[in-house]
Amino acid sequence: MSSANFQRFFNYPKPQEAPETPPYSSPPANNPVVRGLPLSLLGSLSTRLSIIPSILYTSTSFPLIRTIKDLQNYEPRYDPTVVKLPSSSNDSASSREENEGYKSASAITEIPDHQSSSPTRYHSSSFYTRQYQSQESTPTKVIEGLLAQISAKREHSTAFLQIIPEKVVAAAEASTTRWRNGKPLSPLDGVPVAIKDELDLDGYQKSLGSPLDFTRNDGGTSWCIRKWEDAGAIVVGKLNMHELGLDTTNNNATHGTPVNPHNPNYYTGGSSGGSAYAVSAGLIPIAHGADGGGSIRIPASYCGLYGLKPTHGRISISPTVSLASSNGVHGPIASNMTDLELAYRLMATPDPSNPTSSLFAPPSPSPSPPLNRPTKILGICRPWFSSASAPVLAACSSALSHYTSSLNYTTIDISLPHLHAGQLTHALTILAEISVGLPRPPPTTLSASNKLLLGVGACVPGTDLLLAQKLRSMLMQHLAFLFQQHPGMLIVTPTTPNAGWRLEPGDLKYGVSDSNMSVESMRYVWLANFVGCPAITVPVGMVQVREGEEKVPVGLMAMGEWGNEDGLIEWGKEAEEWAWREGEEMVRRGKGWEDARGWMEEK
């Protein structure tokens, strides 16, 4: 790596190509699927008989990590944080000034209104702020109508775990006053948003979607959410999530399971399923999500939305403590790219009290201009990419053709080592991390499937955990090698190999343990978590899974070099423009969408 690159990054991996490995092939789906009363019984027994989690650990191929011979040449990497530094102190100071400037009221008119004449588009944040500017409505009217709408429909209320109406209305009234006085705080002033129940929000409880209480005794609001509130956004409440964030359906027997607004026979995806539902159903244009193994990108993909998983460590959640500190990050889910970018740039404001977040340069102004790149490269690991199901592969390949034929992108073939073993080591790492954050044995009030998963996480041998971090190091060094060879490259895959996850009605009572489907849904997303790179998902089509049912969305994902959120945002905007130009069959709101105009009227 050149000395210039060393100056641009802190903690950058040594660029080193990994030893050659056989081409990727999909693992066999031979794990038992357990549901209903058998699952409940097995979950209870696993908390009493340690042999059950041990058998499950072995049967799910986790010990595969012990067979990788080249790991002795790598030191373990416990933290994937890589910080892209400003090129000079002047650049940093300029960026800080610009970051404040883009929040000014004048910036509101610069943000495009994504609610055009098309009857299939979602409302964006600018839809609300233009109503406020013209005095056709007020934040107070919007919030009062929205709260009534959530309360009136069970499918909406299921997406929320807690709302404190008096706090929400008070925030709306304060925003209404600012708009009346012509002094809004930012382009998000008065815009309704909500947060996944994984962060702290002053006055609210925190359960992580479980029957347990994780509420901080000292109160407080997580830093990145404070940045939204400082910009005038109105936090409507806490959103549903998969219990403890430990799977990708958002099946939640304790608090209820939100269903996909595009097709109620499908899950929203998880673990940020409440966030994806609230945006896809039209209740809010932006939601917070958390992502330890695709938990922003999977539900965004399933629900036809945009989701950004930032570089590891960039977004501060202080004073909240993460249960998955070496894999988990926080970011936005939105109905359009402009809102995704705006929400991200606010969240990414460096936190001076956080030793990692404070190292990052402030995000550049929003909306950002296109990057001036002479060559635009998309890296594709062909065997991995092509392992998706036929409908997903067709939609994603069509999008790739557009990038190469119309947008001057070049695709190159790349190799990525030990992808199946890497996915397993990511899983054993995050399970071990979460299990040590909870009492042993797992509380009896948890779901049966999570009792099994936490039991497995608690029995991860220390040697396997160390080997997993050696593989993390190999993967990070190999990616550094690729990024050095191809500056600015984005690694592209489908977001998930499957078009949605169909729910079985009986599973809503007891949950389901289907590790085959869980592993499949995470086939592509895990890598960005394990190595700390940023990644984005964009909707690129709708596919018919079953005859006579509504179509379900398909997402395409890009992963960039550490700190290259700007490159991902530009790529996402290009995908959005193409999708809307191609017509409503490419990407559109579902039948479960609600029109905010209905509750913006004077009551």
C-alpha cells in the first residue's frame, strides 16, 4: 500500500491477497426445522441440558473453522474499525462548517420532492416540509393524525412497542412554532421518524423486542438519535424488532409480528422489521435500524426500501452499550435515497465523547454532488453472486446491465476466500457476543428459538472464537488488497438470495427455528458486518413468488471500502433514478401503504 493510503486511514489492514480457495458453492440445507410445541419443548430443555446446545453447535458446522490451514499466518482481528481520515486539518474544519450549513432552512428547497405525479411513489421528508412551508399543514396536525392512525389499525400498532403521545405532541407543537416563525432547524424539522427498540430514548423503556428490561437507570438518548432530534425530527416512538435481534424474520411472539406491506403472507425481514414496516406502510419516511448481520439491509430489501449499513464505528450510540460490539452498527432505512442520505449525515456527526466516532471526519454536506471518478468499478464474485434464486438473479442482473451499459461502470471478476466458513465464523462471533451480555441460563421468558441460539453462543470454545478472528483478519487483508488494486470499487451482490421469507401462520404463536433459511437470507450481508465495511441495499424489482399473490421486492447490494459511504450513496441514487424511469413494476409502494394526506387534514 502507498504511503498516501496509510495517511488516509487509521487501522487499515495490511493489503495481502488470501491463499486461493475453491469457488463458492451453496451449503446444503440439512439442518432440522423446528416449530410449534416441539420447538417450545426443545428450547426449555436446552436451558437445563447443556448437551443440547453442544450438539447443535457441532451439527451446524461451526467447527469448520478448525480445518482452515492458512490461519496460522494471520493475527486475530477483534475489532474491524477502520477510520478514513481527512486529508488535512483544513479539510476537517471545512467539513465541520459545511455539515452545519446543510442543516439550514435554505437547504430545504434544494432537496428534491420524490412525490411526483407517479401514483406509486412514497412520500419523502420534503413532502412534509413543503406542506409546512406553504402552511397547508403543520407538524401538529400531522402527528395527531398519525398517532390516531397507528392506534386505529392493529397492523400499524404492532410495528410500535411504545409511544408516549404527550412527548410526541409536545415535540410537534414546538416544530409548528418554529415553522410559523420561519425558523425551522433543518430539512427534517417536523418530519416523523421512529427508532428501533435497540437504542435508548429518554423517557422510554428499552426491551430489545423481548420480555426483558434493558432500560438505562440514568436515562438519556443515544447520540445518533439526539442528532435527529437536534435537527427537529419528531421521534414518534420505539419500533418492534426481532427478539434480541437474533434472526432475520422479525417473528415476535411476545409483541406481535408486523407483516410485509407488499404481501401480508411474507415477513418484513429483521431484525429491524418494525422499522421497515413503518416506512413501507407510509407511516414515516425514515426510520432507525441496527445491523449486526444484515438487520438493516434484509428488511429494507424485503420491503422495497433503501438501507445503509455504515462503516463500523462511524455512528455513535453512546451512552448505549452494544450487545454485538464487533459486528453491530446503526444506520437509516428510508423510502428514497435523499432521505437516506440526509438521515445518515446527521447520524454520522462525530461524537466527541466517543473515542471511536470522534476519530471520523464529519460527513460532507447533503445532498452531495456526484463524485468525479474517471472509472467506476463493480467487483463481482461470480459463483457467489450466481447462487441466488432465479427470480432474484434476473432482477439483479438487469440492474447490473444498466450500470454497465448506461452509467459507465465496468464489472470485474474478483475472488473472495472462505465465504461459507466466513459466514459461520461471523455467526459464532455474534452469538458469543450477545450471549455474554445476558444471564445464563437464558431467562425463561425468552422465545424458544432464542434459548437455543443463546445456548449455542454460550458454548463457543475459546479456540474457535480466536480462529474466527484470524479469519476476520484474512478477509479484511484480502479486501484491502482488492481495494488497493481497484480504487473506489464497489462489491456487488443481491441483498438476499431469496425473494422474501414466507410466514407460516402457526409460527406466529411459538416462533420457528429454521437455520437453513436464516443462513440463506444472510448469505451476502454478513461480510460487511464481519469486516466493518459500509454497504447499501437498493430495490431493483418486484417478483411473483406464488401465483395469485402480490409481488415481493428484490434488493441489490453494494459494499464499499471503509469510509466510502459517499460512493455507495452515489451508486444508490443512480439505482433509484433508473428504477423510477423503468416504471412502477421495478419498484413501488405496496397495497399496505397509507397516504399521509389522509391524516394531514384539519380534524
